[in-house]
Amino acid sequence: MKKFKCPVPDLQILQPRGLSEQLFFRVYSGPTSIAFAELSRPSGPRRNIAAVSDNAGPGVSYCLRNIAVAQNYRNMGVGTALLDEVLEFCRSHRITRLYGEAKGETEFLKRWYRNHGFTVDAIDNIEICFEQ
């Protein structure tokens, strides 16, 4: 079992088995589900989410639709461990770009996403491009 840098016991993150239209990441502490992330492929031209940068280029893009941690497990590193796994998965599966929106406590989230390599624009769109 992979070790994560957070104090939650028996933390396990289940990744998707490969690429598909929707990707789900699930986080467990023992048998208890405590967090998840959902990514999806755009079905057509991106509508509500604008590109933050011009260097996205062609390739496989996914939208980070949702990342959520159960309230009792927040501020313990679970979300960071989950996002790190999502980014590692994207790199290992040759995804070229991940984008979405910072929703919720916006200032905290914008700083959190920037600390993970994302760019954030003035209307809270987030984006990270992976070198191939």
C-alpha cells in the first residue's frame, strides 16, 4: 500500500484503470469513503470554462469537475494527497491538460491550486498543462 503524507490512518486512493470519458478517484480510510475526485472529457467545444493559457496545445484534456473531502477529514492533507494522485495519473497517462474552476473558499483554493502548479485567472478558472 502506498504511503501518503497525512495523518489519516489506512489512507487508500483508488485510481481509474485507464482513460475513459469520466474518471473517478476514490479515497478511503479503512472501509470509510472520505473523498473523491471526478474528471471528464469535454464532449464538444468548451463552453463555460475559458483557457487560462495559450500553451495548452493539442492532446487529451480533462476537466476537473469536482474534488471533495468529507468535512471531518478536511485540513488533514487528504485533498492534497488526492490532487497529487490525480496529477500523477494525468502525467502517467499522457494527459496534456487539466482545467476547471476553483469553487468554494476561493482565496484558499486559488492558493492551493497555484501551489500544485496550476495557473488561476481572474475569474477563478484553473489550468495545468503537462509537458509530453
